[in-house]
Amino acid sequence: MPNRPTADRQTPPERDPQFAHLTLGGLREYRSTLTHEESRVSYWRRIIQARLDLVRAAVEGGTAGVEDLRNVFAERRGVTKRTAALSILPIDDMPPLPDLATLWSREPDSNDVNATAELMHELTKAETQLSAYRTAVHRQLAAATAELIARYREQPDLCLSALPSSRAVGSITV
């Protein structure tokens, strides 16, 4: 049986100098911003994938309707801006995002095979860019989480500051 890390044998996360300028509250806010950004990017990625499926269906002579998109649009995610994450901590490895509004507004042209092929290529490229961006957000989210864990391990009482105060919960005493 291979030696798999357990909670007791894992190396605890160490402090990361890139987060040294952030207070505990700032670090939590940064993590929250990244979480919202990941939701937004995942939502747009699903939309682009659905759009690509619709264009492919049109090229193959099939049809796709609103019912086919039900799962894509079933859940509306929170909307934030990429600049919100970058204003807290610059992220050099974040790839650029495609111009989704322009791409979304383009229509396949059944009379122009080359234009439709170009649209499919651009949608595929956008999906790839969104996937790469999402991966970079996940990396930063993991780093911020590791930093929180490292701070909590150094000072366990910091965990208590995440709990709501008695004022925040009304009549319930914490």
C-alpha cells in the first residue's frame, strides 16, 4: 500500500510572501473575489460551449433550441470584474480574456462556410482562453487558501474572527 499523505503527515502550508501586504480581512476578501471570479468565468465558459454547440448543430444541418440550453442558463452566477481581483493582488500568470460581447454577437452565416468556420474557430479559442484563465484563478485561490491555513496554524485564534459577532446574529449569543 503506497504511502499517502494524511492530515497528520502532510506538510503544513507555509506563509507566502506575495500575501504579506494583506491583512487577514484583506486575504479573506481576496479569496472571496477569486471565488466570485471563478464562478463568473465558469458561467461564461458554459455559455461559449453552448454557443459553439449551436453553431456546430447549424453547420451539420440540425437545429438546437432554447430547450437545449436549459442546463447552461439554469444558474445565474454572481458578476464581478476581473479588475477587482487584480486590484487586490496583481496576477502575472492570468491569460487575457477574449472579447466575449463581440464574439457572442456574431452569427453563423449559412451562405458563407468560411465565416462560419472562423466563428467556430474563435469560439473554440475563447473556450480555451477561458479554461486557461479559470485554471490560473484556481491556482491563486489555492495559494490564498494555503496562506489562510498557514496564518490559522500560526495563530489558531484568528479562526474565531471569521465567526459572526453577537451583534451580527441578533438575539443569538455567540
